[in-house]
Amino acid sequence: MNQTICYILIMALVTYFIRVLPLTLVRKEIKNIYIRSFLHYVPYVTLAVMIFPGILDSTSSPWSALVGFIVAIIAAYSGRSVVTVALLTCGAVFITEWFLY
């Protein structure tokens, strides 16, 4: 069997078992407050881990990416909408790139 196909099958099985095992092993509702609070934040942490490296590599300069990241955090923390945060971030990156080059 081709080695690449073997790797793909192993990856598929591992991914399948990671998704199926919690469904089969945990039948009752989770009542432990610590586990529930941990599971509540897992999607946000996963999203942040996937997005953060892309933020720093998305512009021609890491400095403009850092400025955009800071503007996005401040705008999001102040309760702005997603569209407003995106527009402010793009504007900040554009202005920073304008002055850097």
C-alpha cells in the first residue's frame, strides 16, 4: 500500500476516535463546575490558537500586524460589532503600512 494512503488512513482513524470516544464514554450530563467551565472556553481558545499565527503573517510587516491586533482587541473589548472591528483593524493596518513604506 502506498505510504501516503497509509498515513491518511491513520489520521482519519485517530480523528474519528477523538470525536467518537467522548460521545460513547460520557453518557450523563457533566455536573462538575470546573470541567464545565473548562469546556466552555475550549472553542474560544482553539479559535485563538488557529487565528493568532495568521494575524502576524498576514501583512508585509509584523509591526503593522501587531498594531492591527491591538486595535482589534481594544475595539472588540469596547463592545463594537464585528464589522466595525474589522474595518477599524483594516484601517489601522493600512495607515501603519502607509507610514512604514
